[in-house]
Amino acid sequence: MAETASLREIVSAQMKEAMKSGEKTRVGALRLIMSALKDREIEARGAGKIVSRADELALLTKMAKSRQESLDIYKANGRDDLAAQESAEIAVINEYLPKQMDEAAVADAARAAIAEVGAGGIRDMGKVVNALKAKYPGQMDFARASAIVKGLLSA
């Protein structure tokens, strides 16, 4: 994958490959990604903005999280067929996301961000989380990171 190629171009090329090799589940998941990326680009263009790589990663993270929630519901209700579909889509989406940071790495990054922005208390939580979002797009669950930051700033 070339660095200059947009995520949409990469996904499009891989979708064509999946179509040629007859991977229906993969093609379906890639179509979902393409559609979401295209929608985001249209939305951004309407606002006069350009979609950044961080925006794309945030979108993919949201898609994976949404499917994980659906997967949990399907498993709880014994819908193994739908659970398998969601699981396959999650696997494809995760191919385009950077490796997720573990709890210890998130805590270390939070401590560094606190020091970097000079946070003195809970009122600076937004600055710290924004610094993490800028530095680690798509690499951590920011809801979990917010809880860690809150704990560190409260201590």
C-alpha cells in the first residue's frame, strides 16, 4: 500500500481483488467501508473541509465499535448467523486500523499528554483527551482513555 494513496483508493483496489477471487463477505464489508468513507467525504466537502487520515481512522473505529455492539447482542440472543457476519465485518475493518494500544500503553500516553499540556486538574481533561486524539488517532478507545485521564487528574 502506497502512502500517497487515499484510504478510499486502497479499499477500492482491494474490493476489486476480492470480487475477482469471489470473497462475497469481504466484498460486502469493503463496500460498507467505501460507502462510509464516501459519505464522510461528501459531508466534509459540503462544509469546505478535507477528510484527514485521523478522520478516516475515527470513522473506521466507530464502525468497528458499532459492529462489536451488534455482535454482542446477536451472541446473547443466539443468532450465530448474524454474529458470524458481524465478526467477519469487524475483521475486515480492523485490517485498516492501527494496532490498538493496551491499557498500560494508554495510561503511559495519558501521563505524557498530561505533562505535555500542563494539565493541573479535572478541568483540563478536554485538553488532554484532544492531545491524545491528535497523537494517537485510531489507536485507542477514547472513552476508555477519558476514564484513565479522569482517574489520573483526580488523583
